[in-house]
Amino acid sequence: MSNSPPKLLVGLALLYWGYLTGHLSAAIPAALLLESKSILNIRWDFKYESYIKAWHLCVLCAVLIAMISWIDGMRAGKIHTLFVWAPFVFLPMELAQRFGKAKNIPLSTFSFFARRQMLRDIEQGRKITPRLFNTGYPYISIVILATAKASRHDLFHYIGLSILIGICLYAYTKNNGRRPLAWACAFILLLALSWLGQWSMFKIRHHYRGGGQQVTLNQTMSATETRTNIGRLGRIKQNPNIVWRMKVHDGPTPKLLRSATYNRYSRAIWAYSYRKSDDIGNDYDEMGYRGSTSAATVEGERDIRWFSQDNPKLSDIAPISIIGEVNAKIREHPLPIPDRFVAIGDLDVEAYIECSTLGTIRMANPNYNVVEYATWLGNLSNTEEAPSELLDANLNLDLSIPVSERDAVQRICTQLDLYNPSLSTSDKIKRIKNLFIDDFTYSTHLTTPRFDRGKRQSSISLFLEDSRTGHCEYFATATTLILRAAGIPSRYCIGYAVNERAKAKGEWVMRGLHAHAWSRVWIEPNAANGITSGKWIDVDLTPPSWQSMEAAITDGWRRRLADWWQLTREDFLIWRTREANKTRVFYVVAAILSLVAIWVGGRLWSSRQRNTDSTHNPYQRPKNAPYTPLHKLEPLIAKKIGRRQTGTPLCEWLHGLLLLESTSRHDLEKILLPAIRLHSAIRFDPVESGSEKHQELMDLSRRLKQQIKHYPPYK
């Protein structure tokens, strides 16, 4: 491909990209830099090695952009999002093409193996005919594809796409002989292929942004979902990567961190039901969440958030700090919290924190992909409402049992004598725990049991009566339903178990395989036992063997290396995004880029050359020189054989038409040679414009124009 795009087309494509992607401030200087080639009379005599260096610079730019994006939290599955910066990745190559003296560059520049083969051919004395390549149109194609970040519902997107493709195709076919029907077919085909490519990019982006139901590493348990099914944690537990980590500054270490709570169960699915407002007038949104109360209460500057009516009394030092990775492009993220949680702080000022009626905390629109927040604990949790039956007799969700599970649950209650009114809540919990330890087995590798058509069975009834094998979700669900049958309000929780300590950093780490489920049980006020008000407590009756079974997955040097790399990356991002360090990072990066720019610019300036190409040194006809009809054809002929240089006679220059490969030499000679003789006669023996010779030359000029009009352009 040796054709170059017409003037201003590349700049127009870059402006189109900048407008659709929101990077217009970057697109304008890039467009001006590329299009300045038509104004500046400076070129560089780049050798083959220089183009290779330019290509290596493009690869280096791609690697740097990928590294920066990865540090900011981009996963490997979202590498396609980097394509939006492809115009800047390939900008060095396009600049070398435009400001170099060579019209085209060897295609082997872009392939290491092709270059090695070329060197072997040279060493062995073989004849080499390199394939030449112009980057203009491929660069425009890359710019167009990079606009896939724009909304597919934006009409301007497709209008601009059609215009750019039409201009490119028109300019290319004009130089190679335009056929209207072929041009129309090619335009429709290219437009369809471009639309298909854009649609594919949209689908990929939608897939990785959570449009599907996939469970990603940084979105293991989403608070945007008001339901979760049994088996979901089983998929998450296959991931050994660190999801969250915790530092304990004061007090005991919590054993569980709660991410979400559910209160309604049906057909192996736990859901979250809520009321529109509580008894003290707090309103909830369409998802059952309310915003936080915020004030700088500690040390005067720290942003502290809580969800109760009263301002909690907080110490200067938060007992617990939690660090984890989120996806800043996803609207809401659940935040794991310990029991007796009362306040959260030290987050981004722009981050919005809200809490559900069941105590699920979520963060909206974080500024960065890694968050660090502090939590304060109290005597009681202030984020959870009391059991539904205590607030409204018609809302007893914390005691409800599905019909399909009722028979199996009641038989367990009868077996354990849980209907005995003399038993306390703690006694009932102990009996259920002993049953699970003695008669049940923990396993994440489950087989699908056969359902008895004569019985009303479900996954939990099969677990309690037949298989007696399951993972934490089965134990937590069974515990919640059994306690409800025994008259104890209970809820289902998911989150993380805290059982692995990173000795090097003194932190507790929570991996995907530490994802856990348990019950949240209501304890009634009991003055005799010193309980003045009711409270929710965590009850985990999963056999403790599950922790030792999954600990072996984290052993090995490969896992330790991956953990070190991930923690180092997160710590660096946290350090970089702190207000005190943002200015330092900016000045250091700006200084490095400035030094590199000065060094590269200095070398380019010292090796600059004045452009001596005939395009910029056209022939200047002397003043008062006779003018013939052949002079009118000079612009057209210049497109076919190149511009006439100073000192070159017109007749000599016109003979270059006979050297064109597509020329029918015999037919052209019958027109060109007589025209040259008449031109010489008129030029050196001027006659009146209406003379016979002048009219004959005009006729020959028109025939010559028609003859060479469709010839390919000068290369």
C-alpha cells in the first residue's frame, strides 16, 4: 500500500476520536503535529534502522500504558479497554512516516522474524525486493476503531464513521481509477465491516463491565444484587487471590467480615426484602439503602461516616483498617465490615457510603481502584434493624420458612428437642453445632442427588436428610432455617472468614477461597444475664475442618510471589493517591517526560534537513514567457509524474508520461509528440491565440487530458 491519505484527513480522524472518547485535549495537539507536515519544510533522512526504532518506541508506549492501567486496577480480561489509546501508541510510527524523506517504509519493519529473514538473504547474496508500506490509511483505521469507547446509540458516532470511510475510499479510488459501482459496493462493505468491528468491541466491553452474570475477581459479592443463590460462593472459593486485607490496631481480631445480609429464602435463593422507612423516619432508596451522616469528628480533618441518629463517641485511632481492590467503573461495591461496626472513615471525599436496613455497607463511585478505610467498633451494631416481627406483625421475614423446607427442618428440630421452651438460645445453637460436627461432612465437591418424586424435597431438605454433605452455604442456610423453626429470628450472611495472617506485613488477608457464609442470630434482652437490649450476633456452625482443607492452596513459592506482587502494587497505588504524594508524583513524572522530550527533540533538531523534494520546489515560469495550452495541464501531469523542478524544460518533463507503466505508448505518442512540436513552435515563434496552430494545440491538449486523466498517480 503506497497511497498516502489526502491532507487534513488524519487530523480530522484524530479530532473525531478525541470528541467521542473525551480526549479532545490530547487529540488537538496530535492532529496539529501530524498535519504540520504540509507547512513545515523540514524532513529527516531516516534510515531503515530509524523506522525500526520508531516501531520499538510504539511497542514501548503500549507496554507503559498497559503497566499504568494495571497499576490503577485494570485486569487482564479488560485489556481491550487499552485500545482507546491506540492512536497515541502508533503516533511515533506515523510521525516517522510523515516527516521522513521516504514515501513508504518496508513492511518488514513491523516483524522481528521478517527482519531476520531479510538479513539472512543479504548474507547469502539473494536478491531482495522489500514490500513497501504507507501507514496513513492503516493509522486512520486504528483511530476509527479506537472510538469504540463511544456510545453505540450516539448518532454522531455512525455519521462520522460513514464520512471518514467515504473520504478514505474516495481518495484511494480517485488515485487508482474510480468506478462508481465498485466504489459504492466497497463503501457499503467497509461500512458494514466497521460497524461489525465496533459492535464486537461494545459487546466485549459490556461483557467485562458486568453486563453478564460472570463473577469477576474484584466483584466477588456485589451489593447491587439483592439476592444470592446457593452455590455462588462455591465458584468464588476457587480463587486463591487476595481480595481484602485487614490491619488490627487495637482490640481483638474479628473472625468474620460481613459483606451482605439476606432475610428471605425461597428455592435455593436468598433475597433482601426491606421496608420503605423505619420507625424513626429514615427513608430508603429503591434498593433499600440510606445515606450516611458525615462529619469531621476525629482530629478535626478526618472524614468519618455513621448511620445512627446519635453521634458515636470515637477514639482517635480506629481499631481496624481494611484494604482491598474495587472497580472504579462499577457503581456500587460492598465493603466488608466486622461485627459491632458503628462508623467508617478515611475514605475518598467523593466516595458515597450507604447502608441497608440489614447492615450491608456499600460504596458508590470510588476515585481509585484500591481503597483503604478505617472502621470503629462499639458495644452494639447500629446499622441493623430489629427483627421484622418486632416492628410489624405482618413482616415476620426473620422467622419465615419455605414450605418446601418445612418438613425437613421440623424433623431436625424434633430430633434435637429444640421446641423445648426451657432451652436458651445458646443451648439450641450448641445442639445444632454438635449435630453438624458429628453427622455432617464439609465439602466443596458436591454431586447432584436424586430427588424422590414422592417427597417434597429441595436442596436443603436433601442436605439435611440424605447427603449430609455440603459447603458453608448449606450449613449457614440450614442453621438459619432451623433456628427460625425454633422461634429464634435469624438471617443469612456472606462475607469472609479471617484465618490467614501474613507475617511479613502483620496483616490478615482474605482470599477468594476464604469467602464464607454464616447466620446472624437475634438475642433477646435478658436482664438476668445483663443484656439490656436485643442484639444481633454471628453464628457460624460450619465444621471447622473447612479452614484446614483450603489452607494448602496458598502454599508454594508461586502463590507467595503472586501475593507479594499484588500487595506491593496495592501499597504503591495507595501511597500514590494520597493527597500529600500526588504533587510529588506529578513533578517527578513531568520532569522525566521533559528530559526525554528535550533529548529526543535535540537529536531530531540537529539532524534536520531542508526538504528538497520536487513537491516543495515547483518550476517557476519566467515572467512574460509565452503561455500555451500545455501549461494548463501541468497540475494534472504533476500528479502523474511528479512536479517539474527548476531548470527542467517543459518538453523534456512531458516525456516522463511515456515512462508510466500503465501507459499505452503508441496511442500516447500520437497525441503527445505533435503537442510538444506545436508547443515549441508557439513558444519560440509566438502567434495570435486564435491562429490555426494554437487551436490545434488546444484540441491536442484536451485529448491528452482525457488520455492521462485515469492514470495512476506519481509514487
